[in-house]
Amino acid sequence: MRHHLGWASCLLVFMTFASCGNDSIYSGFEKMESGAYMKFYSKGNSEVMPRLKDEATFEMSQYFNDSLLFTTAGDEPMRIVLTKPEFVGDVADALLMMHIGDSARLVVLTDSVFTTMLQMEEIPEEFAGKPIYYDLKLLSVKPFEVLYAERKALLDSLISEEEAFLTPLRDDSKNTLTESGIIIMEKTGKGNVAKMGDYVNFDFTMCSPKGDTIMNSFGVEAVEMQYGEEFIGEGFNEAIGMVPEGGTMRFVIPSELAFDSAGYEQYILPYTPLVVLMKMNRVMDKAAYEKHQAALEAEQEAERSRMMALEDKMIADYISANGITEAPTESGLYIIRQEEGEGEVAQWGDEVAVHYVLKNLKGEQLESSYDYERPMYFKIGGGEMIPAIEEALMTMAPGAKVTLITPSALAFGEFDLGETLPPYSPLKIELELVEIK
């Protein structure tokens, strides 16, 4: 069975954990030549060990406090190209000490995750000074010589594919070839074109030669920028200055003017030419752009004022309809007490555990900690909770329950969280202070 522990299971899959402990912490483990602390469950029959730059294929399970955080069981095994370990005692260190078929356990301190990988000065108390374990089985090794040959064969193939795609387009008399190598297949419009320093607003679709969409702004959000700023690549930037205002241009950017031999992560292979359709919505000089921005900001401010007025009315109507007699706090928060707690009230900086239910004023539930079957732990003032909850908690003792009517300024403000909570929406919050740690 696979288990996951939220963000930890994602972060800990990365291979750069450092060993920073001592022999007493790792009782039963042997310190290897690489610096990794390991113990072997079984030895394979192979004499083959991975080297730096080789690709290692392996199974891995990860444990903390006897809980399984991550496992490849039931999924594809992991594959990594082994580079010089950045930290002594990481998974790469361990793999370099194994033969094909070996099964072993590696131990490192979780402190390394926070102090090196996450570059955090403060280590969470529940992790500090505690070991994390990796069960590893090395399945196979692909030598770097084979990797290099495969990579070269792939790149040669991609170069040939690009040339086969571009040659007929270059030879087509209907197309225009720029001095830099951009192939213009279609161009419409007679408006102004952007000069360096002008501001442009445009939409575009970028596809691979096979027609797969890589990026698209149509119907999503137009790009607005100053012409001359870096955007995508040399060829794309040049093309921005060719499309007339109100017009369109369909063109192909050779890979040497785009992502060349590097490609872009898993999205764009090396030596991939880009097929682009661009529509130029506006071209503005600096004065026109500043005027446009001022008008846009005035329009946005008017809309904010309208929505805030609607919010004020919504809260007033809700208070009246539900017979709420409590006065709001200075910040505008209504705290309606349901049950009193016992002991001292929570203070700024306290570690607390709470249960909460978030709803809009229509009664539609947005989120509930009860669904997770455990309270939420956080520090008051740490910025982990919305201001309304932090303010209310500093009037509550453990065991207290309150209902909050919360203006958006103390909740999610202008953020749009969908139909159930558009911008400037007040909230109704059921809040219980479970404990103060």
C-alpha cells in the first residue's frame, strides 16, 4: 500500500539529502567509503556497480518514525543519472556503493532537508534531529557511454526532422524568409508596428511541427509588455516587431532562434522549430501606455468600490436577517460566542490547535478541518491563517466555540476563489479552539 504525507512526500523524492549525524545515531549501520551510512539486506550476484554519469534504475521506499512516506512499489522504478553528490550521505552516495541486485537501507537526518535543501534556518520540532530511512534496491545500470550514444542518436534524429520540416517551407515562394531565418507564412493588417520601447498587447498560440499546442494565450490572458524585453526567445522577440496593430502573423521560428539544442524541460525537445500564430491587439508609445494604464486603474478602482459597497450591504442584510446583536470589533469582525472555554485566552505567538468550517453567507461550505479528522496546528501571528481567525482566537480560551461573520478584508480580499467565493466576499466561520500548546 502506498502512503503519502502531503508536501513531505513530494520534497523527499529529490535525491539531495545530506548525512549530518554521528555513529551513535546510526546504530547498526556501517559508514561507507562514500560517507553514506548503510546496512545491506541482501547482495546480488552482479559485479557491476554504477559510476558517476551512469543512469541507475532502482526501487525506493522512504520511512520516518516507522511511517511509510513514499514508495515506488506498484509504480515504475526511479531512474536518475548519477552526478557528484552535493552532500555526503545522500541517495546518490548510497547507489554508488551498491552492485546490481543489492538491497540496502540508507539513513540520514531530516535536518538536512531543512538546512540544505530548503535552506530553512528553523527546523520543525517534529523533524529536528530525527533519522529518515531509505530502502533501496538497485535494479540496473546504464553506462554513460550508452547514454551518450543514445543522446547523440536522438539529437541527430531531431536535427534531421527539423531540416525536413523547414526545407519545404523555405523553398515555398509564397513564404517570406527574414534575414535571421524566421519563415513568415501569412500576414494581415496595415496598422503600426512596434518600435523598440513601445508597449504591446498581443495574443499567440505556439505549436510544435506536429500541431501539439505548447503555449496559448487566446481566451486566457493577453500578453502585455514593453517591446525589447526578453520573452521566450530571440526569434519570438523579433517577430513581435513585425505584426501590425490589429493584424495577425503566422510564422515558424527555427530552433536556433528558440530553444536550440537545449529544449525546454519536458515540454520542448531540442531542435524543435516553433509554429506561431500571433495577433497584435495594441501598440502604444509610452504616453499612450501611461494613459491606458491610468484609465484601466480608474476602472478597476471603480469596480473595487462597487464590490466593496455590495459586500457592506451583504453583511448588513445578513446581520439583520439573522438577528445578530453583537457589535463588530474595530476591524469589522463579528464574534458570536457559542461556548465559553476554560483557562487563559490565546495570545500572539501561541501554538494552537483549532477546528474550523468556512462558508459563504449563502451557507455553502468551502472547507472544513473536520473533513481531515484532525485539528489544524499553527502559530498565531505566523501568517498561516487569515486575520479573522487570528483576531478571534485572542479572545478565546481552550474549548471555546464562536461563529465569525468576517469581512473580506480579514479573509481572502480580492482573491477569486471561484463561484462560491468571488472577490470581496464575506465569510461565515465556525471556529473551535481545541488547545493551546
